[in-house]
Amino acid sequence: MRLAGAIFDLDGTIADTFAICFATFRNALAHVSGPALTDAEIQARFGPSEDGMFQRVVPERWQEAFGVYLSEYERHLPLCALFPAISTVLTSLGQRDVPLALVTGKSRPTALMSLKAFGLDGVFDPVETGSPTGVVKAAAIARVVSGWGVAPDEVIYVGDAISDVHAAHEAGVHAVAAAWAPTASLVELRELRPHELFTEVADFHAWLVSQCAD
């Protein structure tokens, strides 16, 4: 395929952030006397951005909870790191003049905090974030592709979640399953028949280089 653009998810794809996402969400709920949720129970509520999740879990105190969450998230970000070789991937694509964008379900504040903490300010253009109303990734991917003025089947969307593969298929772009995170479900991702699936970032990088050379 001709690679005319690369769009990336954030959590579980670019960086290993889920542990602090769960911990800080739980701490924010405790601050407002909300329910004590397990990691699995929090993950089951993914779809809306974090503010939307709080609106559903603690509707009367969601703004307070979200404010606490933002402070906690920023404080815990130094505990996270990019997955090995992700920086190499992004640099390699940039050197080949492949446009890069970010489409994440995170709220805009936490997405921008994360990019700054990981030294990725200015790498992605545009940066599309989530909505408190629910899942909007397919529409966001379509907006990016339209803005670039390229064919959808010449663009990849790289994500670790089942919903990421669904969003890529819906938007008509090349679905690349990022199964290198410990939280990724390899079996479930394979069942969705993404265009490509990688368990190592290095293998993904090698594939990208081959595509850019075509």
C-alpha cells in the first residue's frame, strides 16, 4: 500500500498508561465518596472521555471528581513511559514526510498533558480527542483523512483496543492492531481481522519502512 498518513491511538499504543489511568480514576472517585471500582469495571466504562465517565458514575459531583482526576493524572504521569522503539517509529515516519495524527478517546486535557510529558508536543497534527457523549473515533479518523486530502485506504490507524479496529474499519482506513501492550487481547484482536497485527514495535517499524519504500 502507499502510506499517505499514519494516525495513532495513545493509551496502550504509544505509551503504557493504563495503570495510572485506573489508579487516578479510582482516587478521584474516592475523593467524592464514589463507588470503589476495579480496573476491569473502569475499563468497561471506556468509550466516553474521562469527564463523560465521571458524569455517568458520579453525576452530582462529576466536575469535582474530574478536577481531582486531572491533578492526580498529571502528578502520576512521570511514572509512565513510551513503549520501546515508538520514538524511532515516529521519527522515521516524520523523516519520510508521512503526516502524523493522534485520535484518542481521552479528554483533551489529559491527552495534551500526556503528549507534553512524553516529549511529543507538535508531533501530531491534528490531535483529535474523545467526547463525553461516547465513542467518536471513527468520525475523528474520517475528519483527519478528509483534512489531509488523501484516500482512506492509504492511511493507517494504529490502536491496541478492539474498538480501535472497529473504528478503523468503519472509517475505511488500514487497521493496524498494536498488540505490544500487556493489556492488549491478542486473540480478540486477531478475530477482528485487522489489516496488520504486531506484537512488537520493532516489527511494526520494519513493516512501515517496507511500505514507505514501495
